[in-house]
Amino acid sequence: MVVKRGLSDELTQLLRQLVQQKQIRTAGTVLFIYLRRNWQFEEEDAAFYMIRYFKKYFPSQLERHHKKV
């Protein structure tokens, strides 16, 4: 049986709050570190899933962030 691991509700809420406050870079760092420490992802994998997460759940905010940078 495969058990799906998801992000905790507290982390999801924190990421949502940071994105609403236009702190998407900080939210990305938090998610990246969470993936590295709690799920023991390699750097490349953590970066891939971090970007994928923001593309899925916060596409317009990510687009705005890319335009600004």
C-alpha cells in the first residue's frame, strides 16, 4: 500500500500567508528547506518540487515574481 505524504496544514497555511504578503521568495526558501530536511530530498529534487508546487498552487504570483526579478 502506498502512503501519500503531503505537506502539513501548518506549512500550507504559512506558505499561503507568505505568498499573500508578497514574500514568495521566503515561502520558496521555507518549502525548499522543509523538503531537504523532512523528506531528505537532494538539492535538485527539492528545487524541482518547490517550483512545481508554486506553479500548481500560485501561478499568477509566481509569474509576477518572475517579471519583477
